[in-house]
Amino acid sequence: MIKLTAIIPAGNEIHNIEAVIASVDFADEILVVDSYSTDGTYEKAQQLATKVIRRDYQYSASQKNWAIPQAQYEWILLIDADERVTPELKNEILKILQQPDPHFVAYWIGRTNMFMGEQVNYSGWRNDKVIRLFKKDFCRYEDKQVHAEIIAHGAVGVLQHKLIHHSYTTLDNYIAKMNRYATWQARDYDKKTGSLTPYHFVLKPFWGFIKHYLLQSGFRDGVVGLTIGYMQSYVVFMRYVKLWLLRKNRN
């Protein structure tokens, strides 16, 4: 059996840290990367994890790329604090570690997203997947402020079972999260966006709603789908407002 390190980035995740560590208890090393939590996450992680390291948080990709080389073992399962490994996914991962395919350096893992207490079946989240099981010498995150993905230097397989993703605690917290994302996205988009026009402030947010709510069948998710569609529109609008402020040094 090839040994596995589970990496869990965490910042003020006291409501998640016990459950996420329990869901990766099959890993040979559990490495928590704490961004100087003030709610007891660090102390609880010290009780439950193999090792806890600390670093000031800049953005997700930077934090994860810093942690990856510090894993003890070659194969890494990287899981966010609001995600859970199901028993079915655990068994699938263990089978891969028992008989690894030498062609693959990483694996895509799908996510079942929970939002406002409901499972999201449409709304553009249906086929959500992320690279989370990988060999540390072949994979790093792209240098993006938001929604960075692993760049794998080799073939990438696909697992059959999914992570459970609890991205929602309260609506106010989710709105605050989207505002943070808009701020980070503004920095990314500054490099590739020309002059800001009504296209960015009106048409793109409107299209964001239409895409998630109508084209990706968000209406089939009821109030949850309507909320997702609205929030996608909102974050696009705020991205360009914050980019406008950034360029005027008013952010």
C-alpha cells in the first residue's frame, strides 16, 4: 500500500475541523495548514492531526502550493475544511493506492454541492469536479487568486465517487465570501481586461444569471437555484466594480 498525506487548509474552521479530519482518518499523515485561526481551530487540529503548520493567508493557491512540498508522502489528498470524503470515495482511493496505475499522476474528483441545506442538482454545479488526489512532485496550483486548479505534469484520471462539499453556513457568510472572491478576481482580471464598459457592468452580470438560472436549469433547484443565479450575477458585477476601484487606487 502506497502511503498518503491528507492536506487540509483551514482558517477559523472550528465548525468543520473535527468532521473533515475524521473523514480522512485513513491517511497515513494528516497535515493541517492553519492560517492563524482565532476560533480554536488550531488547538483542535493539534489534538487530531498528525501535524499542524501555520502561515499567514494570502490566497488559496499560494497557501496550498506552500503546503504541498511539506507533505511526508508522495501521494496527496488535498481537501478543504468544508469538504468530506465519503466511505465510497475512501474505498476507491485506497484501491488506487493498493494498485496504482503508473500512467496517472493525479485524479479528478467530482463534488456533490450542498447549499442552503439542499443538494444542488443543477445551476451549473452539477458537473463540478476538482483535482485533489495527486503526486506531489508532478502537480502544483496555477497562480490565480480565485478558483485556481492543479496543473498536472502527466496524465489525469477520474474517480467515480464524489466529495461532499458544504460551501454554505449562513447567507450572510456566503455573501461575504462572494465579496472576497470579487476582490481577488479583480486582481486576476486586471491583467486581461481592457477598458471597462457597460458590457462589463450590465451585460456580463445579466448573462451570469441567465446562464446559471435558465441555460443550466437552475430553476429546477427552486429557491436555491434562484439564489445561486442571483449570486453569480452579483459577484460578476462586484468583480468589475472592484476592478474599477482598483484602477483608481480607491480599493
